[in-house]
Amino acid sequence: MVVFGFLVLIGLLDSLANGGDILADDGTFVDTFRYMSYRAPVIFDRIFIFTIHVAVLLTFVKLIRNHELVALLGFGISTVKQLTLLTPAVVGVSILSVIIINVAMPPSVRALQAWGIGEYKIKNVTQDNPLWMEGGNQIVRASQRFNMETLGRLEIFDRSDDTGAVETVTWAEQARYLPSGNWELSGVQNLPVDGADGEPRLASTATGTMIWETSQTPQSIARLAAEPRDIALSDMRGFMQKGNSGSKPSFAYQFWYWHRLTRPLAAFILLLCAAPIMQRTGRQDTGDKALIIGITVGFIFLIMDGAMATFAASGGVGTAYAITFPLALFALGGAFLLLRTESLS
């Protein structure tokens, strides 16, 4: 219920912010719900750790208000035992969430890219935000994407097998993906540069169309153009490898790969912080103050984790440091609160 509530609230606000794009080009009211359904996996990826944390806090609030927490402690179920009992559910749900995100988010992002709406219109392939690709002996720069199966303003640099030096530069106005699995280039110009040694040369205009031999497909280009955190773990792992193409440097994919894999650990650490905070057994206690403190702790974790993500994705700090620093800091804080709670009980 917490997840559903957050998704609906944030989805509505998101759709209102992009209402002009949704209703453009004869869009209808139904398109609003289509946009919300596409965005749901992306929003879920951003908030699921916080929703798990809030759900844990609300569980304790219910126990406090029904005076059931006092009964649990009276039966010898200490804070450590409560933590042990809740851990399988919290970690299990977080692992399931990671699996759902890994499966559901990539096709949703591709659909939003094809729609070209909101931030996906801004982050699309443009002159100011070109897409670089590498495959075989070619380096390709695309600075326009008309739709998922048509690229524009391509520059193809063919390199030597031996030295890696550029031998030929090819410009194409458009590249269209054919049902046969090849790309058809139109408006092609070729310029041989091998052995020019500074000699001026003129590009020759090709008549008709040409076939661009590459392993790239519309699906692979959609993955290349997507933000690192919006693709599947297998694609992140592939783009981490040296020499593989990607819209961002390899360390950005490396960070988001390990960041997603460590979310179950993050959920457990937030549980470690929440359980001691919510030990309120006074006769008049309702758990409201503890709930506010717990939500504040969750917000601080999200802010710190987001700051580390920004630094790591831009190369400011190392991947290991960016991931472990907030986890280690909150783990130490949670362990301190747990020991303090046990010593007072």
C-alpha cells in the first residue's frame, strides 16, 4: 500500500509537470495514464528503498498504538530479536524489487524514448547531446534520432586494422533500419584520409544508398542512449568493459551496477536504524515523534546516497567509496542505537 501510494502521488505530479507534452500532437486523457504506466518502473527504482523504510516505520507505529510492542518485549522479544524477525521480509522484498526493476524498467524507458516526452526529449540524441558508438574498426557519431529506427547526421570513422588510424570518414544524412537487420544510409559522402599527410582532399558524394554493416540495432542504440541507471544489470556489466560503447564513461555504469546490487544491504541498514528508533513503550506513546525521526533519517540517507551517486557518476569519487560511505556511516549509527537500546532495556 505504501508503494502504491507513493507511485500514484509521484506519478500524478510527474504527469502534471509534463501535461503539455502528453497532450501535444492530438494526445488524449488516456495518454496520461499511459505515461504514468511507463514511468512507474522508473519512479519505483528511485523510491523503493525509502518506501520499504516507511513501511517498517508504520509497522512499528501500529504495534506501539495497539500496545503490542510492550507485549513483545514482555515475552522476551528484544530489539535484536525484532530485527532478526524482520530482516528476511525486508531483504526479500528488496531483492524482489531489484528483480522487478531489472525486468520492467528497460522496456519502459525504450517506450518513453520512442515517445520522446519529458526528460527523454531533452536527453534524446541531438547535436548538443550526440551518441558515440564503437564497433569493430568503426567509431560512429550520431547527432539526431528521428525515431527508434531512424538516425540522422552520422559520421563514421573507419580505422586501420593494424595501427587504428582513421582511413576513411563517411557522412550520412540518414540511417534507416531495414527488416533485413541492416542499416541503409542515404545522403552519403566519403572522404579517404589514409596517406593524405596534410594534402587537401575533397569528399565524394555517393549515388543512391549504402548499407552500413554494424552489430547495432534499434534496441542496442536505445540502451546506449539511456541513462546508466535506466538499463538492465547485464547491459551495465557489458558497458563496464573496456572498449564497449555507452553514453557515459565506464565508471558510471560500474557505479550504478554495484549500487543496484547493494540495495538489499541498504534496506537492511535502514531497518537497523529504524528498529531502535521505534522502541517506544510509554503508556501515552503513539509513535508519531519516532515516526518523524525515522522518516528524517530516511531522507538524510537518500540525500547522502544521491550526493555520492552524483559525484561517482561524474568521476568525482571512486565507486567503492561512493557506495560504502553512506552504508557504513548509517550501519555504524544503527549499531550504536541498537546497543544503546539494549543497554537501557
